[in-house]
Amino acid sequence: MAKQPIHIEAAVSTAVGAVQGGALGGLMGSLTADGGSPFPIPQPPSNANSDAMASFKQAQALAAGPLVQARNFAVMTGANAGISCVMRRLRGQEDIQGSMTAAFGSGALFSIVSGMGTPNPVLNAITTGVAFAVFQGGFFMIGQKFSKPSSEDTYYSLTRSMLHKLGLEKYEKNFRKGLLNDQTLPLLTDSALRDVKIPPGPRLLILDQIKRDPGLVRAK
């Protein structure tokens, strides 16, 4: 998929994420009180104030039936997958900024489609998005702390990022076999890439990227 245009990859990622989220939401909806219990959520009185109605809508959103939960989770996970894909392609890597942006978008859309929250849907969408982003950022940092890269991987970070940006991730093993790491990027030649059995087309793309990217030329 990395070789496809960004809009194609984003659309496919969104669709796959939506299907997975819809299945999960449908399963959860079948287990909630409103979806699987003979005791439905009581309706609020007709003269209830706006705060009470907002609380009731939150309860409805979190205890809805399978179809509603499937819709809500499909929107949330589909948006997260699509935005994550776009941010990863634009930034050339999966980082905390992209992760938090995707979480904000998915949280805001979940708030809108589920109808939960305060009488001001725009404000609630923003606050929900911020809450999602903060939680996701925290989880991302914790995950990074417990998955520290090996010392060997630190020598291939620029190489890996470059290959991912070009859609040539499968050739990382060729670089490793030839001991072509970040320090050798400014020294790479066509013959060196040919020696590690990289085809002509990818060789041209790699050399052109190194020539155009100052960060790679100055790699040490």
C-alpha cells in the first residue's frame, strides 16, 4: 500500500478500520444494557434541563444497541486509521504528533455521531478530541519507553525513514546485509547498491532522495 497514492492508501486504511471498529462496536452493543438486557434505559422527564438531557445522551451513546454502537465505533476507528495513514505519509514516520492528531480527529467525530455531551456539540467535540489526544499521547510515550530500540537499530533510523518514505521498506534487509547504515548514506553509489542486490529503479530513487535531502547528505 505504501506505493499507492496517499489518498488511495488513506481510503483503504479508513475502510478497513471502519469495518473492524463496526464489528467491535456491534459486539459491544449486543452486551450493553440497552442492546441485550430486558431493562431499557429510562427516559428523562419532558421538563428536564439541558444538563440532565446531556447526561442522558451520554448514557444513550455508551449503552446503545448493536447497530448504533457499530456506527459509532466504525466512525471512530475509521477516522483514526485514515488520519494516522495520512500523517505517517506526510511526516515519513509514525510519531506522537501524528498519533495525537489521529486521536483528536477520531474523538471529535465520535462525539458528533454519537450525539453525546453538552448542549454545545462543537465545544463537546473539541473537548472530546482533546481528551482522546491526551490519552493517546500518554499511551504512545509509555509504549516508546517500554520498546526502546536496540543499539543496532539506532544506526538505521535515517535509512529506515528514507526507505519508508519512498515505499521501499522491503530493501531494508539489503542495507543491513551490506552494513549500509546511516553513516554510509552520503557515500552511497550505484555500484554499492547494486552489490546488495537492489534493482535499478529503486537504486535511482534512493540516490535521488539522498541528493535532494540535506539531512541525509549530512548524516554522520
